[in-house]
Amino acid sequence: MIPEGKVRIDATMNEAESLTLKLEELRLEHRDLDEVIARLTETPIYDQLQLQRLKKRKLGLKDQISYLVDYLEPDIIA
């Protein structure tokens, strides 16, 4: 029989690993969007609506990244 505390620690570690992977995926997508936005604005004529949507998606990703960073690395004042 596995002690109850051991199962909880393993579950917490798996959750942290999973969230860390998700955080890296979000950072990669954010970086990719940044490059797409930069390339799009370099062209003389570009779709303003598409640019707004990309920027909105990028901001959403930034919010998700901030939330996960705060969750994984809480700011504990001693």
C-alpha cells in the first residue's frame, strides 16, 4: 500500500511538470506571434484586422504566461 502523502507529492510534481511544459509552449507561441507581427508590419500594405487579432492573441498569451509563472513561482514575502 502506498502512503497517502507520497501519492500527493507525486501528483503535485506531475502537475508542476505539466504546467511547466504548458508554460514553455505558451512562451514559444508568444515568440512566434511576435515574429509574425513583425513580418506583417514590414510589408507596405497589410491587413489591419489581422494585425489586431494577432496582437490580441499575443496579449492573451502574455496573461496566461504571467498567471502560470505566478502559480509556479509564488511571490512569498517572508
